[in-house]
Amino acid sequence: MTWTVVAVEGELGVGQMKRIAPAGKPLLLVNAEGGYFCVDEMCSHEDYSLWFGCVKGRSIKCSLHGSYFDLASGKPLNEPADCPLTTYPTKLEAGDIWVDVS
Ligand code: FES
């Protein structure tokens, strides 16, 4: 396991996201419905940044073609995307938000 601190508690409101790059991987940390999730920054459909999308419930929407992805599983919820995003474990510990990128 390779846990890395990527944010501090309270930094992101619910529905907000942050670009992070632990170990050089471009990822998004998302605070959705009170939980922290970490997924690939780039959409699995056409390599477009999900940073330009929006968070809805526990999903993130790609603004290019409109696919939603479940933030917990990474699975696309509608077409055109048909491949999941990679997800990474997160934890909140002593006021820090950690992501495991191993
Ligand atoms: S690039 Fe994201 S749905 Fe097409």
C-alpha cells in the first residue's frame, strides 16, 4: 500500500473535487455525499478530463458526452462510456485525507 496525504479535512465541500497527482497519476479527489472518493481524472471514453464535469450524488458526470460514473465502483452509468474508471481507496485520519495509489 502507498498511502499519500492529498488534502485536509474541510478543504472540499460536498460536491467539490480536487485535482491530485500522487505518484504522478492524474486523479480526482471528490467529496460526494459526505464521503471521499478518488478516481482517474481522465474519462474512460475519450480521455477527456472529468475535472470539467460535475458531481451529482455519488456520481461524476463527464461534460464532453454526458456519461455518469459511479464514484464508488468507477462503473459508467450510461452510454457512451462503457469502461469503468479506476478507483482508489481513501481514508480520513487525524484531519488528513489519504489516498492509496498502489
Ligand atoms: S469523453 Fe467522457 S463520455 Fe465521452
